Amino acid sequence: MREAEISRAIVEAYFNDLLESLSLDVAIVGAGPSGMVAGYYLAKNGAKVAIFEKKLSIGGGIWGGAMGFNRVVVQEEAREILDEFGIGYRPFRDGLYVADAIEMATTLASRAVKAGVKVFNMVEVEDLVVKENRVAGIVINWTPVKMTGLHVDPLTVEARFVVDSTGHGAQISGHLLKRGLIERIPGEGPMWAEKGEELTVKHTGEAFPGLYVTGMAANALAGAPRMGPIFGGMLLSGRKAAFEILEKLR
Ligand code: 48F
């Protein structure tokens, strides 16, 4: 067993995947619930898709449940997505179900990867490629480069569609705002679970030619309320974006 061979195995495998992912049908930014669900349905239906996640871990806001109590609530409308993924849950009251946050994060990730999604963690999307008023790709850099503030140029990935699944900050749409390509991002409103859940799904869609928004990023763009630790809207949002994009890819 030679150390250099271990290194060669890693470098070859990683860079083969990265090379293969430099030209995508869909580049998803953010491996939270909405991004992973979108990735799963896209890959399962034949799209070439990768998720770029700036943190070491995938899962976004799932892990901590609420206040670190690692359970999340899902409403009736999204139960079929839990079933599709094989995530367990217990009925509570009023059409609510409780799922284990750890099971949700790991199962969403596992099923997305097994469906064919490539996940590149520790990679921050620092900008967008925009050509002739259409988003045409993403600009990526290593998270440690961003954290240390080193002056290192990025790489670029071309994609027919980019999905902003970056959560509360809507970071990717923010690059369009900075360039005056969209007018404003009002940011999410104060807590109102029912309304926030409904509007997350409603506002999921193409926010700019070539750029879709999902989950809390959709709420931030629309100025819709936050909703806390209820996750059905995130799951439904990811699925909605995936099927709208699949339709356009066809
Ligand atoms: O925040 P996040 O979980 O997004 P979401 O799918 O779900 C929101 C819920 O978790 C929760 C909630 C539900 O009621 O309110 O907050 O909308 O995941 C967003 C992911 O995007 C990553 C970030 O690290 C997180 O894992 N991310 C953010 N900016 C970038 C990024 C970036 N520039 N490049 C790569 N990843």
C-alpha cells in the first residue's frame, strides 16, 4: 500500500468528476433541503446536475431542528416527498408530522447522490456568468480561499440553468442585484409559518432568465415571511423547481 497511490486515487476520482461537471444542465448552489430535493428529482429524471456547497457539511439548516432540538415538522402536503425519499415520520396533530432532522439531512443527501447528483462541498459560488441577459453558469472558488481572503482567481462552470438554493441570504441572486440586473431583494419578512410555507412554494421559479430560486432564497426575493422549523415548503419548493426546469430542458 503506497501513500502516493492513495493520493492518486483521490485526485483522479475527484478531478474526473469535476471535469465532467464543468458543463452541466443544472448547477445548484447550496445543499440545504430545497437544493437537495431539486437535485434528486432532476438527476432521477435524467438531467446532469451538481450541487456546490460552501460548507464542509451538506444539509444547510436541517441539522439543528429548532434551537438545536433535532426534530423538524412537515405538513400533510409534503408527506409524499418524505415517502418518496423513505424518510420516517410520526403523526402529530393538525396535519403535522415530525421527522428526525439527522435522518432527513442524511437521507436527502444519500438519495440525491445515488440518483446521480455530484456534490462539491467546500466550494463557494462567488459569482454568476451572465451572457446576453441570461445566466449561463457559476463562478467557483475554494471556501478556504474565500475565508482567508487570498487573491486567487476562480474557475467557471457552464450550466443551462442555475438554481439559487442558498437559503436566507439569497446570495446568488445578490450577484444580480449588485450588477443592477434585478431591482431589489427585500429579504424575508417576520415569522408567519403558514403564509411563509405557502409563499415559498408560490415564489419558487425563474427569477431571472436562467436562474431559479428555491426555499428561503425564494422568500427573500419576494419579501415573504420566514417560517422556522417547518420544512414541507422547502421540500415542495425543490420539487417544483426541478419539474419546471425539466420541462424547459426538454
Ligand atoms: O439555508 P438552507 O438550509 O436553504 P433552504 O433549502 O432551507 C432553509 C431551511 O434550512 C431553514 C428554514 C426552513 O424553515 O428556514 O433555514 O432554503 O441551505 C442553504 C445552503 O446554501 C449554502 C449554505 O452553506 C447552506 O448549506 N450556501 C450559501 N451561500 C453559498 C452556499 C454560496 N455562495 N456557495 C455555495 N453554497
